[in-house]
Amino acid sequence: MKISSFGFTKNKEEAKLYSIKNGNVEALVTDFGATLVKLIYTLSDGKTIDTILGYDDVTGYEEGDKYFGATIGRNANRISNGSFVINDKEYKLYQNDMTNNLHSGPVGFDKMIWKVIEETESSISFLLERPDMDQGFPGKISVISKYSITADNGLVVTYKAVSDQDTIINMVNHSYFNLNGEGSGNVLGHSIRIASDYYTPVDEKLIPTGVESVKGTPFDLNEFSVIGDKIDPDNAQMNLAGGGFDHNYVIRHSITEPCAEVKGDRLKLSVYTDLPGIQFYAGNCIGSAIGKGGNEYSKQSGLCLETQFFPDSMNKAGVLPMFDSPVIKAGRVYFHETVYKLEEI
């Protein structure tokens, strides 16, 4: 395993960059935020493609607000009004997205140095321990984030956590994919398929209002579709999301079948998960950012496929159909797995 310095944080902590490899895939991961920095595929002709957006050093990740490649926790996505109730007690969180809490607030797991606890040539595990009421969430928590690469070119991302109190745990990897290579332009020409019959439409604050069928809407992606062709400028839901997709889909299949597939010019990405939802975010709000190698990122330069419990599910479970609760009981182990498999086409 190759290990190198990734720079220093504002608090003078050194971040490290770790390389893991197997098959045609190499992943570079930093202990800052347990963040995926590069996901490189070597084609049959020897050309390499770095498939995810990111920065050259830790400064970009510490100062950035796009969550490139980040491990999000304790809770990914939005919590309405920045509040929730567990065991009849209300907890109030930082409101950093209108009146919502987004990705747990401004200092989430993605802004912390994790401890490396296990490493091989093809895998690495990080540990993070946080106190009770960290970010406003109840319970002292211990979290393990593991990246491993399989011989058939799958990046397996697993999250394991336990708390000493009932709490919310809903973690995701927030990588932005561009299968033609980061910095190569936008992903509107990529084709996507999502195996789902339902999605969760949102209100003006991007909070789900329920579950609706995708049939007859631009959100029906059950057959491979060019992303740019499916974005409807007259669609109210897409306008709420910044001019494109930023919606949760109800997953139909088990982890043995892909819940989502994306095709670029030479690469295909297949996503497998044991979680109930997947957020397809087309990078509508990337804005302007300078990424790796000085590459300029802009709107829709990359797309996210975030496997998750549904947004605001801690407030919607038991109220709206299909919303599972992300509350984990004290002492119970939270464990979920997602696989991002790359292949040449």
C-alpha cells in the first residue's frame, strides 16, 4: 500500500492519502473525512480514467462545501426544520440548508480526521469515535468506514456503527462520478438506468412529501436514458432541485442486482446496495470549483448515486408509506453495504 502526505488542516493536523488496488481499479482515500479522492480504472489499451471529482489536497476538502467523495454522517441528506424526536425528546440541529439540516451540519464526519485501523493492498478501514450530542445527535458513537476493491473491479463501501443511546445513523458516500473522467465536461451525455417504480417528490425546501409512481414522468429511468434528454425545464420538481435530478428513488431490487447503472463513453458503473433508497443527484448546484489538476468543475460536471434511508425519514417513518426509520437502538449494530462496480464497455 502506498501512503503519502495529503497536506495539513487548519489545526495543523496532517492528512494522509492511501492507495488500494485490485484488478483494474485503484482507489485513493484520505483519512480526512474517510474521503474517496480518486477512483481510477485502467482500460484494456492502458489508458486510465479517474472517475470521480475531487481536490488535490486536504485544503480543498476542508474548505469545500460540495462533499466530494465524502463519508457523510451521522445523517445524510435533509432533516426538516433541523429537528427530530426520539423517545419523546426533541433534538434540534444546525440549520444549514434553508430551515433544514443537511448532511448533519457544517462540521460532520466529512470534516474530521479518522483513524486507520486496518489496511491491506486492496482494503482500508477507518475508525471515528464521537461524543454524546456531537452535532446535536444523542449518543456516544463508534463508526467504522471500510473501502475494499474486489477482483471483479467493485469498490465495496461498508459502514458499521454502534451507539450507547438510541440515535439516528444514516451514512452515505457522496462521490460525484464522471465516467469519461473528472474534468472532462458535464455528464448530460451519460446514460442512466434506475430500477425503481417510485420516487419521493419534494416541497420547496426539498423535503419529501410522499411516494409517487415514476410512470409517465421524466423520473422513469427503468430503461437506459440519456440524462440530458430526461431533464425537463418545465418540470416543477426539477426546477425545485436546481434544474435537474436531485431526488430519492425507492429501490426495487436486493443487493444481488444493480439498483442503478450509468454508462459513459467507455465505462459502465453498476451500483448495488442493501439500503431502501438511492438519491440521484445530477450535480445541479456544483457551481464553480477548481478540482484536481486545476480542472474546472461546473454545473452537472458529475453525478451522485447516494444509497440511503429516505430524506427526512426520521420524521416521516410511520407517517408516510415506505419510509423506514433510521433510528438505531442503543447497543445495536448498524451495518450497511454499497458496491460501485466499474467495467469497460
